[in-house]
Amino acid sequence: MLKYFLLIAGLLPGLFTPLHAQDTTAGPLKWDLQTCLEYAKKNNITIRDLRWSARSSEQDLLQARAAKLPSLSATLTQSVVNSNNANPVVGGFQTQANASGNYGVSSNLIVYNGGFLNNDVKQKNMLLESAQLNVQAAENDITLQITQAYLNILLQKENITYLQELVGSSESQLKLGKQRFDAGSLSRKDYLQLEATLANDKYNLTTAINAHRTNLITLKQILQLPSSTGFDVIQPDTLVTNQAVVSLPEAENAAVSSRPEVKVGELGVKSAEVGLDKSRAGALPVISVGAGLSSGYSDNNDLKYFNQINNNFYQRLGVTVAIPIFANRVNKSNIERSKIQIEQAKLSLQGTKTTLDQAVEQAYISVLNSQAQLEAAESQWKTNQESFHITNEQMRLGAFNTIDLLTQKNLYVQALQAYVQAKYNTILNKKIYEFYTGMPVSL
């Protein structure tokens, strides 16, 4: 749920504060939301690292399967011994070099070990599934980060458009005020108030442009694009804010059945249960069979090479039974620890489901609240917009009061801010809520 609140908090601070891309000679990249998501899932360093971890888990599984097969190894030893030997015929010592060789092939197979190898394969397969689900969970996290950052940019783009209109309106008002000031029908105080209003509108516009630039850099850094890459986003033709909302029970059921973090928790319980079976196998006998073939020769022997190989040919076949009798409580402690791990895994799964239910419920309430707020903000904005336009028309006709004009303009700007913020809060809250139910994010 903390991630959810951080996402919402990130949208609130800067209604007039956003981001822009750096220009390059080739022109900036212009991506829609889907392109951003696909690029991040493919190139994000954390996600790529998790994919490598999944591949490592795959190798662990292959190794566990191979452990059920017979082992086979070959040995080859070739040596030369140089020594001084006594010569009884001529007396003294004589240097002599002797060559010898030994060759062998051996194989071993575990026939029974209490099901340890079979359970090890099961557990490694679960760990592989968990590793793959961790990749999905990381993709989900970055999807929400990118969606929030993308909507921040769109918010500021729309905000800049409205502020540009306000600056244009203030410039027209100042131009008309200058004519009346020169004609003596407008006091200097009122004229200076019009100048101050234009300066304030330009300041707000500059602040919004700076914020837009910052928001673009934020998204660019989430995408981990090089700093030299120019970047911008594509404005969707329409943004839907009045879609039907899935009921809370339906959303909770969909989230529990589809979210990777829940599946990871369920696999954690199963893996711990298999781990208990592996621990119990440690207290059972291990039966293995082994076989070997070997031979050798020495040039210190008068027989020919192949005759020696044939005479020295050795075959071995044996069965080994290892029975644990007393292991200093190692096996019993392993079994008890495995039972504890099962209970911990169950608690972890319960905690994951509880956290998810709370997050879905919070997202649902946020959607309802933001929709109601948007409806009220839109009504307030339209009313103040119409009133502001009427005041502007009165000014054009000469029947206006500066205080009334500035008061109405402030009300309009406040209503505009509330409407734009409520609009994008509603979109973000809906995307988060729908994403919990398994729906892909799109604009």
C-alpha cells in the first residue's frame, strides 16, 4: 500500500511544476505510454538482472534432474619412474627408467534416498517459477511508476496550455487597459494591477514549463535512457475518465488470482512443505550401486602391453547402504526448522493477501473519491470560466471594475487548478485500480 500512496503523492505536489526533453540534432524521441512500458520491460537493469536470476534457477533445476542419473567418470594415469637399482652382476648401481599406466571407468547411481532427489527437483521447479514471477512483479512495479510519471507530464502539458491562454488573456486586458489609461479613463493603480497580473501569469507559466521539463527527466530516468537522448511523450487524443468501475469484491478476487506476489507466496508454502520432505529423507537410509572397470601395465613386466592389459582387467560391482544411526540431532533439527519455515511461509502468504486486499480497497475508495471530486471540480471550473469570460467581455465594453476582474480571475485559476488535478488524479487512480484486477495499463 505504501507504493500506492507514493504514486498518488507524486502526482499532487506540482500542479504548476513539470518536464521537457533535451534536444538533439536527430530530434527527440516521442513515445506513447505503451512504447515506454515495452522499452522499460525489455531494458530496465533490475528486470534484466531478475531474468538472469531466473536463468540461474533454471540451471539449478537441470542440475537437480541430472542428479537422478548415473554418474560416469574415467581415469587415466601414465607415469615414468627413474631410479638407481643395484646391479649384482657388475656391481654398483645402474640408472633405470620404468613406465607404467593405469586406466579405469567408474559409475555410481543412487537407487534410494528417501525421495530426496525427487523432492529436490520439485522444489527447484518451484523456485524457478518464483524467479519468473519475480520478473513479472518487477514489471508491474515499473508499469505503475511509468504510468504515474507519464500522467504527470500530460497534466503539465494541459496545465501549460491553459496558462498560455491566461497569459494571452492578460496581455489583451493590459493592451485594452493601456488604451484607457492613455485616454484617462483608467487610474494608474488599476493599470499597474493589470501589469502585475500579467507578470504573475507569466511566472506561473514559466514555473509550469520548468516543472514539465523536470517531469520529462523523471520519466526518462525511470526508462534509464542516456542523458544525451532527447525525449518527449505523445499526447493521447482523448483521456477517458467516466468508465464504469469494477465492484470491490470482483476486483479483490481478480487481484488474488492474478497478482504475481500472491503466486510467489503460494509457491513459498509449497516449497517449504517439500523442504520438510527433504529434511525427513535425511533420517532414512541411502542405497547406491557402483561399478567400475580398470586395467594397467608396466614395462617392468616381460609381458607385452595388450597381454598385460588383458591380464590386469578388473571389474567391480557393489551396493552401498548408508544408515544414519546417530547424527548429533542434525536431522531432527532440520526437520523442526522445516516445519517452522512452513508456518513462516503461510504467514508471509497471509500478509501478502492482506496487504493486497487493503491496497485494492484503498484504490477502490480513491477511485470513488476522485470521481466525485472531478465532477464537482468540473462544475466549479465551467461556472467560473463562464463568469470570467463575462467579466472579460464587460472590460472590453468598458463596464468593469478592476477588483472584480482580478477576483474573478483568481477564482477561475483556482477552479482550473482543481479541475486539472482532479482529472489526472481520477485517471491515475482508475489505472491503478484496474491494474490490480489484471487489466493492462493503456491510455
